[in-house]
Amino acid sequence: METQTIHDPEVKYFECCPPFDPSPCELKFIEWDNKKFIFDKVVTAFYMPLNFGHVMKRMMEKVERVGAGTPDYVCLSDHTSKWNMDLYLAVDREIPGAHNVTLSGKYFTNVYEGDFKNTKAWCEDFEQIASSRDLNVKKWYMWYTTCPKCAKKYGKNYVVIIGKVD
């Protein structure tokens, strides 16, 4: 994901979320060395986000205020409980006034497509694939590549599972 574009380069303008190309993330390994993100929290009820849009807007306003970019529009979700989800939005530099963090390590990725109700099956599949490759997944992230409105517009709802492995 670091060296390849994962969004359609032919699309020069989009209203919200760019179209997503799943091929660079299908059964791939990536390495991050202090990859920059900003961090925020989303309130959830039984894992369903309640204020995701508000939190994303708040994060993007901080990014746009300083003219920073969001490489490949990567936004990782870490479902820490039934009541909370941590968000990590990739940025191209430190963002003043934001909670700046970095992620490093080796990660294994796979892409899934469909309704969010399939998340449990996707996670089970990812776990099976990782196990079959003798990978120990230490931390899981979900990357919802488009908002529901854009997923409907494009006719695809891609979700990337990104697992930190050792």
C-alpha cells in the first residue's frame, strides 16, 4: 500500500470517497516504519458506530486546516469494545492540534466485499488464512474504504482487514 496507488488514477474528481482498487491489498504484506496517523475515538453501541461521520469530519478539518494530505485515504478502525472504536487516519505529516501517532511493523492484508453483517465471516476467513500461513496476528484493524453512500454509488462495499503480524 505504500508504493502502489489503491484508488483509480483515472478518477480525477470525486464528491466524497474515491473508487477503490482492491488488488494491491488482496493477500498482501506491507511494512510500515513510523507511518503517520492522527487518532480519535468513535462511540459505538454493540459495535455499531454512532458518531463516525462527526469524528471523520473533525479529523478531516484538522488535516485540511494545515493543507496536509491523507495518503490513499487510509482510515483504520480498531473496535476496542462494544462501546468504542478507535480511528487512525493516515496523514502525510504531523497535524497540529491532533493526537498524532505512528504505526510500525509488518502487516498482512486481505480485502472483503459485501454487507457489514458479513464482518464475522470475514474475520473468521482472515484468521484461517493467517493461520494457514503460520502468521500470528497481534493486532487487527478494519479499513472501511468508502462511506455507505459511496459504496452504494460504486456498487461495491470493500473492507480491508489489516493484521499486524510477527
